[in-house]
Amino acid sequence: MGQTQKKITEILIDYFSIQTNCGLIYTPGCKNKQIPSLYFSLNEDKNTERHNQIIKEGVESFKGNLQWYFGKSYPSRINYEIIPKDVRDRMDQHYEKTNKYVGYTKLVSEEEFRIITELAIEDISNLAHHLDRFFKRECSR
């Protein structure tokens, strides 16, 4: 588990009831194979709706190289994801047009994939720091 991934996962676990950690934010050495993203499930309880809103606001309020998205992921809509917004938007648009899920690498050029991956990797550490501060403030209310 990479240091940044561990940090974001630990931040989520510190503030919320996380059921599973299903995916990786970024694996060093896979820069040209995967988009940095995190997949996980929240335990459903009386606080789930509030927790979803706090995570969403925290992720969407981050100001970095990219805008980031938090929500349920295609195609299952069971797990939640934190992923660059442009990536999610592009995959959702394709799914809505074709009713088929296709990975981001099949929807863009190699150059566009490389650029968005590098920008996302640059954001990860600052995103983790932002989320920790945001959750600390919001969860203490």
C-alpha cells in the first residue's frame, strides 16, 4: 500500500465507518495504466447520509490541478469512489450513450491519459491533507 493511499484510507477510517477498501488511489509504477482513484464502501447506519454529504463536500471543495468527484461508481453503483471528475464524467457520458461500461483508457488518447494521470498524482498528497482538515472541522460539529 502506497504512503498516500494509506494516508487517505486512514483518514476515511478515522472519521467514518468504512466497510471495505476496494481500490487504490495510486500504485507507483502503474502511472500509465490506471487513473488515481479510491473505491470503498461505507457501513450503512443512521449517519450514512450525513457522512456521504461531508465526504462529497470535502472532495468537491478541494482546489488542485483537477476537480475531484465523490459518489457511487459505475457500473455497480455499490461502492463509492474518489476519482478525477473529468474521468468520471467522460465514462458516464459514454455509458449513457452506449449502455456499456468502458475504462477511461479506451476513451482518450495516450497523451490525454498521461496528462490527467500526472495531474492527479500531483494532487493526491494535497487532497489527503485537505480532506483531513475538512473532516476534522466538519465531524467535530
